[in-house]
Amino acid sequence: MTRNVCVRQDLFYILVGLIITVLNITLVPQAFSIIFEAAFNTDAAPGGTIDLAIRYGIA
């Protein structure tokens, strides 16, 4: 019983995500542009350094 509910819930989430993406397809390139600009600028470097320090226990 639980297995069937989980499968239906997974399919529902995927379907809704695809519907939202299709309805906003014109915004997808802009979204990727914003993601890459924010990830690869100099403002992101301190956060990445802190993340690595925490992850590997250097701090």
C-alpha cells in the first residue's frame, strides 16, 4: 500500500514540475543565466571557501 502511494506521489511531483516548466518555458534561459552568473562571480568565492572549510574540517 505505502509503495503505491509513494510511486503516485513521485509521479505527481514530476508531472507538476514539468507542467510548471512548460508554462514558464520562456523564463528557463533567463533562470539558467542568473544561476551561472551568481555561481561564477567573485561574490560567490567566500561562500565556497567557507563551505570547503566546513566540509573538510579545515576551519
